Amino acid sequence: MELGVLAKYPFLREASAYIQSEGVPLEEVLGDPAYARARAAGKARVLEALERGPEPNRVAVAPADQLSQLLAYPVARILVSALEDTYLIRRFALREAIVAEALLKDDSDDVVVHLAAQLPMDLRREDGGFRLHFSDFLRFTSTMRETPWKLINQRVERGFVRLRRDKALRVLRNAIQRHIEQGLPLPVNDEIWSAFRTDLREIRGLLDAKKATFKAEDIGKVSITRFPPCMYNLLAQIQNHENVPHMGRFAIVAFLHHIGLGNEEIFRVFGDVPDFAADVTKYQIDHITGTSSPTEYTPPECSTMKSYGICPGPDRICLSIRHPLSNNRLNGRETRPRRESPATAV
Ligand code: SF4
């Protein structure tokens, strides 16, 4: 595959193979002055992910920048990994996915299908558009709650969903984001930390500032930075005005309830959801918390969270637990005794 294509989609398997075949040692990329441009571009990707997101109209890769941009991707992954922050990983993956979607608009269908196969998703060309296996459609649109994305509103033939090109690319964006998220964080050693100390401090400062804008006061005195990654992600998605799938809403409501938030406090958190409907939200919160139902529901177990695609991948503490509420990192705040209950309450 040509360098120009790999520079645009550096998460492809062929991209790392290309770097290896060119004999570019990672140590040199991380420290040699010859690769300063690639390091700067890698850092810029991370900062852009945190600051404002990419501008889809300005994502073209100039021929002279192709190698730097290709190498910038592993640099950016290392920077993101070094800070071990779920929110940063998510923002970075989203930034890369949005850029890829914008670039794919001007690329051939062959590239689209090739890229999809690596994610992997069963996407095929058909009549000027595409068709996607319905299981992949469901898997990669689970966070999109708007009516046009419901399976019932799709044209499904023999197990495949017919999609216009722009819609296929939008689904691909979700798949790319998930693919990148699942590959992070990488192990980062002390040498890398020393090499990027100044850059990492700068990124950490920006990250902390960004997190400070979260409406932590809206959810009482709970330190959200101590949430397990799944709950942190769900809360961040809500506060980023993103749609959260039904199971995600259920999980975060039950979680916030069990760490001691009142229904009104939980209700205020949901004021930011794009398809917020006050009556429905209040009803659901009252139901999940046992206010208007006989059951006080608990969040799903980790295995269920994983099967619904709302576990972003465990951090170190997660490795020894099986339930998000076991993740007792909330400043010593006691959780209430748990009562097992069906995961699909509403
Ligand atoms: S392993 Fe469990 S607690 Fe950790 S992020 Fe996944 S679902 Fe949450």
C-alpha cells in the first residue's frame, strides 16, 4: 500500500509494517533530531484531540508530510499511553476517527472496503452505496440513538443493511474509534517518560484543565477522576453532549445512585444528553433507583458491560474485580449493600 494512503490511515496493519520495512527504529523516532517534525506532529494530534477536535475540512496530508504524519501516529499513541487516562484515550481515538472519516470521503470505495475489513466489519459495495451485515451495524451504531440509525428504519436484505456512502462512513468512524481505543494504552517505560517529560507535563496540564470544566459540582462532591473507566467514560460522554446508549444510561444512573447521589443530582447530570426528555429521564431514574419500583437496581457486572460495548477496557484496578461497584476508589465513600437485579430494567 502506498505511503500516501498509510499516512492518512496510520492505524492500518500495513502502516506499522511499512515503518518496520523502512528500518525506522522507534528509539530514533523518539529522540533523533531528524524526526523532530514527526514528534511535533504527534504531539499536535494529541493537543488537537483535547483542545478543539479536528477541522474535517483541513485534514489533507501534503506529500512532503506523509512520512512525518505516518510516524506521528505512534508518537501520539505513546504520549496518550504515558498519561494512562481513559478520557484522553477516548478523545484521541475520536479525533483520529473523525479525521479518517473526512479523508475517506475523497478516497475510493476500495480503500473504504479494505479499511472496514481490518476493523473488522463486513462492509461490501452495492449499487453506488454499501451494504453492511446487520450485526456489525448494531455493534457500531449502539451509541447512536437518533431515529435514522435505528435498525427498524433501515433497509435490510438477507441480513445486510443498505447504506448510502456517507452513512457507511459514519458507521466506519465509530468502528475506527473503537479500534483505536481498544489498542490503548501501550506499555510505556521510564526512558520514554524522560524523553517526553516536558510534552507530557504540557498535555497533563491541558487534560486537567479540560477535566476541571466537567460539571463535577453537579454531581456533588464525588471525585469523578476516581470513577472506574466505564463510568468515567459514560459521564464524560454525557457532559460532551454525546448520545449514550440505553444500557449506558442505566449503568450510570445505578452507579451514581449506589455511590450516594440523590435522584435530583442524577437528574441534573442528564440535563446534557442531546435527546434529553425530562419526563422520561425522571421516570427512568425513579424506576432504577427503586423510588417508584420495588427494586433498587445495581449497575451491570463487568461481563455484561463488556458484552454491551460500554466497558472501554479495564485499568489496573479493574483487573481484580468483576463489578464496577467493587471499584471502590471514591475517596472512601461507602457504597450501599448490593442487590442483584436484571440488567435491563427499563
Ligand atoms: S472492567 Fe468493569 S469496572 Fe473496569 S471499566 Fe470495564 S466494566 Fe468498568
